[in-house]
Amino acid sequence: MNIILLGQITSGKGTLAQCLEEKYNFGLVSIGALLREEAKKDTPEAKVISDYQLQGKLVPEEITIKILKSHMDRNAGKNLIFDGYPRNLKQAETLDRIAKIDACLVLDVDDSIVRDRFMGRRGCVTCGHITHLKMLNGKTTCPKCGGNLEIRNDMTEEAMLGKMKSFETETKPLIAYYENKNLAYHINAGHNPEKTLEQAENVLKKIGKNGIN
């Protein structure tokens, strides 16, 4: 079973993916995490990835596909959740050639909530976990592993505006693409993660996949 998560930045795609991964043993395909991991390496691709992330732009397709295919090969045979890919119609068509998509969960959230969530984000330099200042209760370390937190180069206001623009121009047509295939299921992600998970589980029960009942 292969599920795609789509939504505006900070809509909770990563949190939902983690919940489904832990509860139903899905394999997580987070292209953002894969690209950040690659960006830490001493390669020409790493420099390109860092430059594009700083500008809030999508990494070139040929680099993304190369990294994605490598990850999928290492997880052959597992049920997967795609978080952060595809980002546009071209990528969706590419993914259709290498994987069968069973459902696309669209996490809907207002722009005002997006801005509030985004500007308070912090990333762990050790494990990559993303948290929010409101969730730290005054602490300055990662709640997952205790590592130091930082404002990554893809967490600036400039990056936020770039990603919000990309959502309008790239992701919305992509949502329509999956709606036309009758694979899109809209979820209200403006509340807490528990409510988002509950709605996602209802979708999985509806399509009757992966032993969820």
C-alpha cells in the first residue's frame, strides 16, 4: 500500500506520517529528510541541494529522483508513505511509473496557522526532528534525543514565502490531479495531531487496505 501526503508547509504531514509509521508499520519516504541527509555530504549534489533549500525552491528533479529511487530500492516490498514527494505534476507522473498509489491524503490548513507554525519551528542538529517553540515549554534541546536545536536555512521567512508560493503554483494542480483519479481525501489539519490522525485512519479504513479496520 502506498500513500501520498500533500498539504501546505506546517500542515502536519511529517507528524502524521510518523504516527502511521509507528502504528501501522509503514515505511516513511520523507524526501525532505532524504535531501537534508544528502546535503550534509561532501558531494556536488549536496551543494546544489543546500542552495535550493536556502531559497525555498524545489531541488532539481534529476537529483531528487536519484535519491528517491535509491531509498525505495532499500525498502523494496514495504508499504510506504510519501511525505514531500511528489511536489508537481511531472513528479506525480514519474512516481506513477515506479509505484502504485492507493490514496492521497490532503491536509488542509489556513495560511494564518501556517505562518504561526512555521516561524516557531526548530530543527534538531542530531536526529533531524522538527519541533515548535510552543511545544518546548522553555526547553532549548530536542524533546526526542536531547540534541541542540537550530533555525535551519529552510526555516527562514524567505524560505516560508517561497514554499507558500510553490504550494499555490505546483501543489494545488497536483491535488487536482489526484482528485481526478478519485484518490484524494481531504483532512482538516487545523486542529491537533490526534484529530488529524483520526481522520487519516478513517480514510484507511474506508479504502480497506493494510489490515486497518
